[in-house]
Amino acid sequence: MTLEEILMVDNVVENIRNHKEELFSIIPELRICDGFDQKHPHHHLDVFEHTLLALSFSPQDFEIRLVLLLHDIGKPFSFYEEDGVRHFPNHAEKSMMIAKSVLDRFHYPVSFKKEVLYLIREHDIEIKSEELPKREEKKFSFPINFEEEFEIKNKRPNVLEEEKKEQKPIKELYS
């Protein structure tokens, strides 16, 4: 099974759950995220479950799903803990570096890789619709497709809100 076959289905979360070991064989760097407790008041899910929740909001677009799959892959390598709370300074930069080594194993166009890495690096920086450039950008061009970046970032508050619903079992969050 390929990465595209895992990510490009209607129910991406269910498919990843059914093919998790295959996904980890394709991207072994993801394995450490599975069960990695974020120990943070805004995140009651582990890094992998948070990633799946983010993916559950995504359109069926390979680039967006790949960004979401890899956006927090650096968290287990970029944290410190203070008073029982984990903080993840520079996790987006670390995630981008790990994602670069992952993407370098695949034969995607350079412009595609640049765009994915840019979105991963910038995923925690809020943008507003009025900040979007007024020019058209073609897909997989660099600089970035700003409308796509806005679409990804607009999903983030929904993910955090869903994550705060601790009274729900995790599987219910994806339905």
C-alpha cells in the first residue's frame, strides 16, 4: 500500500487506523508520535491522535493531508516540561526538518516539497483572510498557494475545540 492509497480515501482516519503499521513502515518517524502524551491543557490527545483528528477535518487533497500528517512530527524531539506541562518551542521548525528527510525519500516535484515544508513550518502562525494575496497562484507553485494555507489554518481552531471535549471517547471525535 502506498502513502497516497492510505491518505486519499473518504474516511482517512479509519483507513490510517486499519493500515497504521503500513503507514509506520512508509514513515517510521511517525511511530514515536503514537502514544506521545502532549501533557498540555490545550491537548488531551497524544500527538498521533491529534494528527488523526486534524486529518478528519481535511478535504480529500493529498498535499493538505500530507501537511497535516507531518505537521507535529517534531513534537517528541522539541519539548521541555515545566510543572507537569509540556511546551514545544520550535516544534514546527523541527517538524519541517523531519518532514524534509521524509519527503526526500519520495519522488515528488521540488516545488511540491517546498510547499509542504513551508506549510508545516508556518502551521502555528495565524493568518487572516484579508492577508491573502489578491493574485492567483497555481497549485504546486512556490511561493505558496495562499488559499490552501488559509484553508488548512482555518481547520486548526476546530481541531483544538474538538480536542477540548474530553468527555467524549476519542473514537467519537472522528465520527
